Amino acid sequence: MAMKIKLLLVTVLMCAGLSVSAQDWAKARLEKSPRHGEWVDVKNGSRTVHCFIVYPEVKDPSPTVIVIHEIFGLSDWARNAADEVAAAGYIAIAPDLLSGAGPKGGGSSDFASTDDVVAAIHKLPQDQITGDLKAAADYVKALPAANGKLAVAGFCWGGAQSFRFACNRPDLKAAFVFYGTPPDKAEMEKIQCPIYGFYAGNDARVSSTIPSAEKLMKAAGKTYEPVKYDGAGHGFMRAGEDPKDAKEANKTALDQAWRRFKELLGKL
């Protein structure tokens, strides 16, 4: 039990990078967005999954991207990340994978503290996570404004889940893994889309998994293209946006990663 608690604390510290409880800047940015964002509920069997969806301002049907939140749940920053994906021309849907797990059956925003959110995330059954993501994918892919192309992107804990979802969703066109760990060898063999990795140079816990993932993906005949950003820390996609505490290395990594992400999305 003590070892589990220790590992949980390490995960929280590595994922944090900055305070996630004070995201007024992300909320304010989201409120100023010119794009249409709304909440929708999708069904995974008897479960109801609360999702935030944002539409791009485009004239033709567009590809869709599932955005998987960090270990901190569907925060204002995670919703803002979905809005930024929509700004690039894609329908973005961000499911709250803690739907129903919060106090009185609520979701991420209903927990009393970040620690409570993290603890709840670690209790989620993997099959339930996969089912929730599949439900969100089915919903967004079937929208009249969608063109049928589907991708997934996730951050931190969500990065690992995006890698894992690629093992369980054969119609994905691409999976974007932001500082997330890989699945095991048997799962990798199920992947049918390219995996694009975004990793921090100062994040040995996660980045040290790259060589093994490269070897296993190559042996399985799969495409895996990781990029490591020197000087950046874990969580740089969020940490690099903070107007008060962003370090230069994180801001640089953020800019470079967004540029690469958008270029790759353009090739779907």
C-alpha cells in the first residue's frame, strides 16, 4: 500500500508542472473564443459520458479529434486545448472520463480537490475508459459536420490513454501522444495508425520509454515518430501557456509542438 501511495505521489508531481487549481487564464481564454462550444452527453452502455465539443469555423465537413485530458480531469485547460484544436480547423471532443465518479454522481469539476481527482482517475477501469472513448468517437464521427476522419490526442495520463486507444480503435487515422507512456508489446501489435509522440527533454520517467517503444513498434511493423523537446519539463503543453509561471524552454516546446501537431493533422 505504501508503495502504491508513493507511486501515486510521484505521478502527481511529475504531471503537475504548475498549479492546476488556478486556471483562470485558461477559463478566460475559453470564454473569449469565437468558436461554438457546447456540452453533450453520450452513452456507453448504461453510462452517461459528459463531453465538451468545439466546432471549427469552416465551410466544409472536417476531421474530428478526441482530446483526452490529463490526470487532473477535464479542467479548463483541457477544454481550452480542445478549443485550440478546433481553431486549427477540426471538430474537437473532450470526454470527461470521470463522468459519474464525482460527488453525487458528478464529474471532474465536482471534486473537492486535485488530490481527489487524481485518486479517482487511478480507480477508473481500463475497459470503462476504452468504452467511454469509443462512445465519444462514435458520436463525433457521425456528426453531419464531420467528414469521417478520426484522430486522438492526449496529454500526460491522457497521452498514455491515446497510445492505448490506438490499440482498440482500428479506424483512427492517427494518435498523438503528449508525454504519455506506451502500452505493452501485445497491445502495440493491434495498432493500425501512425503514432506521433511529443516528449519533454527533462522528463526521464516518460522519455526513457521511447527507445523500447521504438524497438517494439518497429518489430510490429508500425509507424512511431517521437520528438523530444530539449529543456522542456513534463506537462509543457500546459505549463508553457501559463502567463505567470511559464519557463522559456516550456514555451518554446509548446510552440514547436503545436506547429508539428497542426502540420500532422493537416495530413489526415
